[in-house]
Amino acid sequence: MNFLEIITKLFGNKAQKDMRAIQPIVDKIKAQYETIDALSHDELRAHSYALMDKLQEAVADRKNRIAELKASIEGTPIEKREKIYNEVDRLEKEIKDEYERVLNEILPEAYAIVKSAARRFAQNEKISVVATDLDRDLAAQYDFIEIAGIHAIYHNHWMAGGNEITWDMIHYDVQLFGGVVLHQGKIAEVPQRPHPRGCACGHRQ
């Protein structure tokens, strides 16, 4: 038994521990996917916006307080400004911690939305949604989206470097796992299963 095997025996394999800790999160993503994938295209988009709103609402009070404190600095004597700066620092740390808490909370839904969107584009050449101002701005810049009346139509193919690229991937469990690892601040090379023709492009399931 070599040194590495002895250490592993005593303390366990960190990679295996990480996998055991992350697998329940992947299971939650898959459970959320069943419900989220049943949504219409517009409902899926609305659900995504709702998650973003939830994240901002969680820190809105603190952000407003920071704005008030910063606005008061100019009229505060220099010798009393240190207290304001310290309070701003404290609130900014609280915001960072709250972002992390909420992001971890909504992660399964967010990743399920991404997988559902990938599935839709892999299986449909076009996706139609009610157009927003952002859609109209994007349509003016890119050829993979067009505006038709009140709808924005997204194509699943686009030109890149003179070549036409078509989206054909739906995330495997191992790729969801890698995404969680990256979210948690770990370094990971996300593995991909081989395409039936032999390439490793993460072709749809």
C-alpha cells in the first residue's frame, strides 16, 4: 500500500466526498426538470425572470440602505465618515452572503431551466415567444432571432467563423454535476459523452 492509498484510507477520497455532496443537488435539478420542462416557452422565460427577481428582492433593503449611506457621506464631517464606510462594508458583505444563499436555493430550478431550454432548441428549429424590448434589440444585432408581429422567433442555428452551427445538446447528468462544481468555486473539466459519430460534443440524449 503506497502513501496515497494510506492517506485515502485514513481520511477518505476528497473527490468521492465532493461527489456524494453534489449528487443530491443533481437529483433536485432532475426532479425540478420534470415540472419545468412542461412549461410553455413563455412560461419558462417568466420563471427565469422570477428567479432573477427573487435574487434581487433578497438584497433590496440592504442595497437601498447602502445608497442612503453613500448619499450622506458628502454632508458628514470627515472624522465621522469612518463609521459610514464600515457600515457600507458590513452591508456589502451581507449582500454577498445573501446572494450565495439564494443562488444555492434556486440553483436546481435555474439549472433545470437551462436544461429545458437546451432540449427545446435541440428538438426545434425555431422557438417563438412574445417579444420583449430585449428581443427587439437582439434582433437588430443578430441573425438568429427575428421579430414577427408580437413574437420573437429564435432559430437554433447561427453562423460562426463562416460555418453554420446548430444547437444539438441536452445536458447529461455529468454536465449538470460539473456545472454545480463550477458554481461552488471548484475547478472542473466538465466531461462529455461521445457523439454517435465519435466526437465529444455532448450530443443530445
